Amino acid sequence: TKTAGTKATKPIAAIAQLRSTSNKFQNLKDIAICARQAKAQGAVMLFLPECFGFMGESSEQTLQEAEDPSCLVDSATVTTNHEAVT
């Protein structure tokens, strides 16, 4: 971004390395800490690892606790540039 009288700066992206557990609440608290640190250092985007929200003690627990992805997104609607497209 560029403001009057300043040099153009490139946006900063941050990458978080987390050790996710079966405690979803603690995982979200850890993500919030990472997000605050990234923002404090000027990041405008934070990339998180796969399974950042939950990692079960076993593959069976992970599958048992998994959320149905179809409940997260309406598959009939895709949002692009803040406009709904069906």
C-alpha cells in the first residue's frame, strides 16, 4: 500500500506453526495468540496449517469428531468479490 509522501510497501503475510490437539478451545486460543503476534508485526494475512482446529489422539477420534464440511458452505452458492454467484 502507499500513502502520500511514503514509499510503497508490500503486504506482509505470516505463517503459523501450531501443535494442534484434541482440545478445540485451546487450539483456537493458540490461533488467536498467533494472529495477535502476526498483526503486531504488520501482517495482513495469516496462513494456518491443515487440521489447525483439531487433531485427535487417534485417527478414529479425528474422524469421529470431524465436522461435516457440507454444513460449513452452501454448495449452491459461491461468493466471489463480495457478490453471491449461483
